[in-house]
Amino acid sequence: MDIDGLLVGVDPQRLERTVRALEGPRHPRTAPKALGEAEALVEAELTAAGLSVERQPFDSGGRTHHNVVGTLPGRRPDRPWLLVGAHFDTVTSTPGADDNASGIAVLLETARLFSRSQPERTVQFVGFNLEEPQDALGRYRVGSARFAKRARKEGRRYAGALVLEMVGYTDRRSGTQQVPPLVFKRVPDSGTFLAAVGDGRSRRLLREFEAATRKHVPELTLVPYRTWLRGWLLPLTRLSDNASFWDRRYPALMITDTAFLRNPHYHQITDSADTLDYEFMARVTRAVLASLAELAENR
């Protein structure tokens, strides 16, 4: 597979167009129409990429919702599959540009370009629904939890899931990057890097993502981090759909700009498309593409 040729096609303007098309509250209670439109957009783009697409239903809050799954069959479908995922819903009152239109934009651009290849492994591209808190009990990650539970029940094997959670915000000013307590790792003090977070079961996946990124996208600063006990030692690593895969014993990474540790617009009405760095998102897309290409042929 010509990885460098694949990366050349990444288009920052397409990433921005997707973010702007999704921008606005997308929540089942306060903005159900917009949430449905986001679901339809993900379905249409994955279909346009030539993937086999289905809406996988699940019930929550007395309603039926859907994850959107696009599948690219591999030459050897018996080998463990790969997955790239991102959620398309928001909290009740935010435009949700970084959280998580940015992740969906990278997902769709990755699918558009990678679908032209014929990988050895089958690859799925999944838009997850209802990642954000849904009720007073604080239930969240609903769609991905149902997806991972179903996959485990069906005996589906995954070599790894790459979960895109807020990947568009940067701040070059010194001191703008927060680091949580008990993270014993050198981290830049400005918000210009990408973090990749895995649990103990994901250590090989994390190493391979890091190697592919450093080889093919050296202009992107990557901070890999491994947590333990499925993230329970550092609970903020469990705040996205990667934890649904960890809980079902699948290797998975959260690919992130570190969310509220950097972005002051997190879950605010100011989380708009104008605050994002689309060149950074293009670098993230190249890292995901390169890693996916390497993983799809290795092991």
C-alpha cells in the first residue's frame, strides 16, 4: 500500500466543510432533528466512499437510536478487524465543533481516502450515537457500549479501535495545556500536540500507532500515554467511547486534543467551527490513515 500517496489526498477544506455542516446542538432531547441530520450525513458520506453501510439500532430513553457503520471488506476477513470511530451527538446546548464534529470530520476523511485501498484486514468506520450524558443519572457512551457488547456477543475480533474524541483545537501559548495529577510523563505546556491513550491491553496498538505517526507524519507532535485497569486509575481517560471497548476487553485508543485540559470552549456555546485548527486536523487525519494502513497489513 502506498501510504505516502494516501496521505497526500487529505484536504483541510473538506474537514472544515464537514465541521460547519454539523455545527449546532445535536442532542436527542433538545435537538433531535439536528441529531437525525447528523446521522444521515455520516451515512451519506460513508456510502459515497463506497462502503457497505448500515444503521445499527439500539433503544435508549424509550426511543430507538442508531450507530452508523461503514464496512470495507478485507482480503482476509478471518483476521481480526480494525475500527475507526467517533461520536456525532453533543450535549444539550453546544454547537459541538470540537466535541465532536472534529472527530467525525477526521473519520469521514479517513474513510473517503482509505476506501480506495484493498486492505488485508476488514476495516469498519463507525459514527457512534449518544456518547454524551443522557439523563440525571449521567448515563453516557450508550451507543458505543451497545456496539461493543453486540460485537463481543457475536464473537467479533478486533485488532484495535481508534476512537477520535475532540481532535481540532490547538493553542500555541505557553501554559495553556493542563496536565492532570498523577500523570508522570513529560507533556508540552502548550496545546499543540495530539495525545493517544491506551490501556494495558492496548499497549501494542499504542506502540504501532506511535511508530506509524512518527514515520509518516513527523510534523505532528504525538504524546502517547498508557493507563491501567481499563482507565480506572485515571478516570478522565474513560470519558469517551474508547472505554466501551476497554470494558469488553478490546484494544482501543482514544485519539484526542485532550479536550477540557486545553480547550476552554468544552461543552460551552462557544465551541464553534471558527475556533478550530484545520491544518492540525489534517495532520491528525494523516496519522490515522498511516496507522490504519500499517495495522491493516501487519500482524
